[in-house]
Amino acid sequence: MSAIDLLVTAGNGPVECRMALSALLGILEREAVRLGCSFETSLGPMPDQHGAKSAIVSLNGFEAEQIVSDYCGTIRFTFKSQVRPGHKRQNWYVSVQRIDTKPEGGEVTIDPADLRFETLRAGGPGGQHQNTTDSAVRVLHRPTGLVATARDERSQHRNKALALRRLEAMLRHIEAEKQEAAKSGRFIANRTIERGNEVKTFKL
């Protein structure tokens, strides 16, 4: 049983979309716990007090595919802006996409000197099958501040490789955004958020 990785992004939406993204991460974590799945989050670069523009969510468990089926697509949040009280808009959108962290074309180059690794105590889905060894791995990419964690495998070596693949996936996403922004002035993730075709709607 391998982990499933999801890219959760607010695209180039305003601050309220980052707030919606933070709320969605909490919803996904509660859903994962309810279904007995493990849950890890790697936040995108430069989050502020309202949250990050993007995150990679890693799920592991027999019911992980159910979460993917229920949440992949556009999620709409309806709430009045807390940071712009007079703003009329009340609908804010977040996109959830399944991503492939396997090495393939379009890889980014990471300088090993830019990485800092640390080991953690690993645990199984839903807190079961606790591992008494420090086999989980967290990696920090110093230039961007990105952090990726892996505790899916029993081997520390395999978790290190998986954490690196997750980090690379986020860096590829950032690079794609930069390239698209340079071409058209718009972020690629923002175009994938289909308004009016939501898979779920939440009111806060």
C-alpha cells in the first residue's frame, strides 16, 4: 500500500483562497483520521498568517482512494471575507489534484548542500502499528523553506527517497508556475480551478 499525493492549491487567488485552503487541509486531516488513514502535509513556499497558496497532502491507508474520489476537483468555500469586511464576494475556490511524485521528465535540480534532513518516530495509518524506530524522514529545502515528510516506508532510506520525491514535486509545480507566469502573466494552477463545477461546497 503506497501513499497517494495530492496537490492542493489556491492558484493565484486572493488571500481568502489561502484561508479556504487552510480550512480544507483541516477537513482533509479529519477525514483521514476518521477513515484510519495517515496524513502528512508539506506546505508551499512563503506561507503567511492566512496560510499557504499550495500544499502537498500525502495519504496512506485502505480508504485513501475514497478521499481522492471525494475531493479531487474544485472545492468551493462560502464565507464573508474577514480581511476585507466590505468585500461583496463570498465564494472562494481551491483545487485538489492527484500528482505523480515518480521521477520523470521536467525534473528540477536540487543541490544536496541546500537540504537538511532529520529523522522522526514513524507511525502507521490512524495511529496503528506504531514503529519504534526513527524511520520517518523530514527534509528542509533551505532556499525555499519547503518541508516534505515521509513515514510511509519501514526503511529510513526509502522514506528519505520518498521525501525527496515529494519535495521535487512541489519544486516542479513552482517552476511550472514561474514559466507560465513568464509566458502569459497567469499561474498555471489558477487556470485549472473550474468555477461552477465544484465537487464539494463548504460554508464557514
